[in-house]
Amino acid sequence: MSKVTAIIEKWDDGTVSAYVPEFDGFNLNGQGKSVAEAKEALQGAINDYKTMFESRGETAPSSLSDIEFEFKYDIASFFDNFKFISVSTFAKYADINPSLMRQYKQRLSFASESQKRKIEKAIHRAGREMLAVRL
């Protein structure tokens, strides 16, 4: 199984893209109205390539089989996909101004690399804390 990074981005028109910039000579991408739709369309692109090879009587490259995606989100897409996370509450958890975080989510402002790292660390810290919970 190959692990591949797919980028999730939300565009100004509200469309969400899921794409792999370069994958073994293939252009893998999908779009939708939500992160889930974009991910589904990305998987559809892989299936389309496989079908294309089969229709020509060729064997699809093994690189198109057993792909495990790791998703890299932009901030707007992250909050779009995880709607249960309050932007303002999470901003406080991450020690970021809530108004600024809302601007990131709405794509009115864009986080610097250091701000992105700070947000990502807070996401991972929250994940570890949640994994430790037992009910």
C-alpha cells in the first residue's frame, strides 16, 4: 500500500478540490461542493484511470492500487469538513485571536507558515487528548 498526500482546498466560489500534484505521471484530482464529495471524486479519478487501462486491454499500473491518502487541508476546508469544531473556541485553544481564525476560515486572510504550524499542533494535541478519553 502506498501512502500519498492529497491536498484539500476550498476555493472562493465554495468549490472544494482534492488533488495529488504529481503521482506516478497521473493527474489525480476531484472536486465537489464539500470535502466528502471532493474525496469521492478523487477516488473516482483513480477508478477512471483503471477503467481506461482495462478498456485498452492493458494492466493498470500497480501504483493505482491500494492507495492510502493522507490529507493536507487548507484552514477553510478543515473547518468545512469538521463542522462540529467551533472556530472561535478552537482559536482560543490554539492561542490564536478568534477574529483572525474566522478570517482564515472565510479566506479573508491567510495564515503564515508559523500560524499554520501552531494550528496544526493544536489539532494534533486535541486529537491526542480525545484518544485518551474513555466513556
